[in-house]
Amino acid sequence: MEVKYLKKHSSKVEGVIDLPYSKSVLNRYLILARLVDFPIELEKEYLADDTVLLAALLANPQRDHFHCANAGTVIRFLTAYLATREGEQVIDGSPRMRQRPIGPLVDALRHMGADISYLGEAGFPPLRIGSPDPSQSGKVIKMNGSVSSQFYTALLLVAAKWPGGVTLELPKEMVSKSYLEMTLRVLESIGIRYEMAGNRIQVPQQSIQMNALPMERDWSSAAFFFVIAALAKEANLFFPGLVREGTQGDEVICELVSHWGVYYEEKKDGMRIFKTETTLPNTMVIDLKGTPDLMPALAVLSACSGVSMRFSGVEHLRYKESDRIEAMSVELAKGGVRMQAEKDSLLIESSFAGEGAVIFDTWGDHRVAMSLSLISMLEEVGIRHPEVVSKSFPDYWDQLEGV
């Protein structure tokens, strides 16, 4: 079993960070492109594994079996896309994927006229997807607010091509709402019309015009280096191509790490961040309902800086690539950190105090691996199965060791 050992021997971080393109943004465009047979041509440099996987699965229009590994975005977006096609297809994933719920999305698609059945346990992959029944269109689609926003996104991505369009009724509270807002901006960028009235979004059936696949650098990946800067005494990091456009919810990391003296300057060709001395807060309360993927990195920031943090809006983190609440609780406990989890909140109120090299398990989860690696600012750490980071940031280790 491979273990990667890391230790930062300087309190200063500086260098250039080449971030991958946002898989969240690009994967949305890939589905829209395939709906209208827009050619998908991608250079693999700066691409996350999930984007490479989705592009490969979409490349062959004759394919009838789709294996999505443990890529939640891929299986959810593909399920909606395949529901628009004639013929019969099977979609499946890894053993962990077969534990990740997909029932609300299947129910919604069935309500719209999709032909979907379970090949194993009800509510979970694998699925058999047949030809849709256009006569069932026109219904209002509702889902529970506790489900992933990716379910809503999956429906919105195919809505313009669905017979009669799609009307979604949104809950008052939604998990990862910033990702739904990202989807709406993507639709707007290629001219897809929609109307919002109260808590309803209506997308009429319409033609889709595409002339490019926009590439945005990934804020979820940038967040790890913003946390590194927060833990350092000095920082001067430059991110080529990184801009604040309001599309990606994890841009909020800029405000969060400002409490640690991290500030940024937007440049013509990217963004530069610095660190200044500041007085740290004793405690922080952070609502992560809109940006739950930041939790693992912020948990490490809390544990390594001694700032007690309480997170709310984290319940859905139990259904990611791993149960991220359990994963981070178990791994940070190796350094004496106490994490108290309730149904939808998480409290961290003690500091990391490792003795010698602490070896962490990654739980098959890219964000767990990258977050735990940040502890190398304080202690030597070992990361088991470091290869998992390629899911979103294939070049992460080289970029980390370069600063």
C-alpha cells in the first residue's frame, strides 16, 4: 500500500499554482453539448478524472452500458441524459456508488415519463433506462430539500430538450444551493430561457445553441491552497486563470480565510494571495449548506490553528465519495482532535497534536486526502492511497510540494 509522506519545512509558502478546470462547471457543459451533438474536444491537461470519465462515456453514441466509478456528478447527470434517449441502457458504478442514494432523481424522472428500473436495491444504482414516454410530460416536479442539488441540476440540464419542457418546484432550504445557481448561470450562458416565479423554475422546450466549451479554473481546488496560506506565516501564491465570477460557490473561501489574514489581488491573468498578521477569532460559526465541500479543509484549518468552529448544513456530507463526517472525525482523532457531530451540525473544539508522523487513511475520497495533507504545515504526515486526488486534481501533489 503506497503511503506519501509530507512535511513543510518552512513557514512561508510561495509559488505558482496551476489549478485544474472546474469539473462542476465543465461537466454541465458536456451534457448540454451531447444533447445537441456539439463536438466534444478536450485537452487532458488540467482536467479532473471525473471530466475525463464523463467525456469518454459520452463519446460513443452507440454505448449501452455506462460505468461511472464513484463519480456522483457523472452518474446523476448521465441518468437524466440517458432518460432522454431511445433504446435501453444500463448505468452502474463502484461498490461505494451503489450505496449512494439516487431514488429521488429516479422518481422525478419517472414522473416526467422516463422508463427507469432498479437492477439491485431500490433507490440505488445500478439502473436500467429505457425509452421515455413523451405523453407524461407537463407535470410539476418536486423533490425533498434534503437531497443533493445535483438531482435538480440533472433535470435542468435536460429540461430544454424534454418534450414540453420541465417545471421544478424548489424547497425553501436546499443542500448546496450554490451549485443550483451555477447550473442556472450555465444555462443562461448558452441562451437557454427559463422563468422563475416564487419557488418554481420553468424551462420550456427549446433549441440549444453551443459554440464553445467554457473552461473555468476550479475554486474547490484553490480552497486547499487558501487554507495553506492561512496556516503559513508568510504567503505569496499566484493562480493563473483564477477569477471571481460568482459561478462557483466555493469562492466564499476568500472571505473565510480573511479572518486568518489572507487577502487576494485580482490580476489581468489570474489571482495572487498574500498573508498578513492578524488576531485570530476564538470561535467561528459557519453555515456550509451551500458549500459543504469546504468542510474537510476548514476542519483541518480549525484543528491546526486552534480556532473552534461549528459547521451547520453538513448532513449531506455523509453521502459523498465517503461519509466525510465520519472520515474526518476518525482521521483527525489520530491527532487528538475532537469532533462532535449532530444531525446537521459539526463542532470542532480542540487542536491537532500529533507526535511524529501520523499516517492518514483517505477513505477513497479526494477531498479527504487533500485536506489531511494540509496538516503537513505543522507535522510530518503520511497519506495512504494518495492517487485518489486525481478525481478532481490530478496534479495536486506536484503543486503542493512546489510551494
